[in-house]
Amino acid sequence: MATKYSPSNGYSFVHPTYAIDIIWHSHMQEPLKYASDCIHLVGYIIDHAPWPSVDTNKMKRSCDDTMNALKTKSDNDMRADHLYNTKGFRL
């Protein structure tokens, strides 16, 4: 998604799913590897904007846009909690 919905394609903000955000935070724990992977995969370092610094209307609009893109692309609902609502999987 970072490649297709990049700033160079006119998108300023892509709202990650909860699962992607957890993985994203984990990946950023090693900043040099994170920067290297970003440059290699999408050509720029993907900045992480914490929610308190993002305008509420912009966040809702980006969330709606991302949900629509995911629904169109993969028939997935990003509001579903794929980490805890997995049928048959229990810790």
C-alpha cells in the first residue's frame, strides 16, 4: 500500500490497520534496518505520525479512504481485529 498510495501518487496519509500498526512499531525498533527497508521497498522513509498530532477530520478521511481501498483490493474490513478475532486460534 505504501507504494501505491505514496505521496508521489498524490496521497498524503494512509491509515494503517491495527495489525499493520503493531508490525510497523516493531519494525521501527531497529531504525537503521527500518530506514534501509523503506528505501529498498518504496524509495523513501515512511514517516510515522502519532495520532495526537493528526487532525481528527484528516484521520477520519484517511481511515475511510484506506478502508475503501482495502475493501476494493482484497475484500477485507480493516476494522476487524485480525489479531484477536481469529476463529480457532487461542493462546
